[in-house]
Amino acid sequence: MKIETQGAFRALADPTRRAILMHLSDTDMTIAEVSDRFEMTRGAIKKHLTILEEGRLISVHAKGRERINRLEPAALKSAAEWLNHFSRFWDTKLGTLADAIEKHNATQKKDTT
């Protein structure tokens, strides 16, 4: 796993950070605007935003005196690709299990008739 993917997973590990990303998926926000959506201090929100920025899931841009936080969806792509590997793994395993169950049920049906 690449270092940048590790940062993304570290950032995604926390439910508050995932919620912040959901808010940022709607619109860019200042720290104050993000803070208004949570019952925690602005300092705590700032720490979460810093981890999201370190994971490259958001970028921060100055606009006058404000810092605007913006979702960087491309950074989510590497995490999604890594997870997709396991989705394919489970699709294969569950498909094999479904086939075995169908075969077993067909055998059981033959035995009872």
C-alpha cells in the first residue's frame, strides 16, 4: 500500500472525519462552517481537518483571512481501488458459496422425490 493510501485510510478511520468529508462533498467550507455542524470545539475540528489534509483528502486555500477547505475526491480513488480488490474477492467467494448451496438444494430435492 502506498504511503499516500495509508494517510487516506488513517483519515477515513474516524467517523467525524468521514462526516466532515460528506459535508465538504456538498460545498467548500471554512473551519467555522464545518465547526457549526458538530458539537465539538473549533480546535478539535481543526485537528480533524489537519489529518484530512495530511491524507490529501482535502485541500486548504486562503481566501482573504479565511481558510477554505475543499474535498479532493481524486485522493479517495486510491483507497477505493484498494477496497475494490476485496469486493471482487468476496464476489467470487460468495458466488462459489451460492453455487454450492444451489447444488446442495438440488441434491436434497432429488432425494425427497
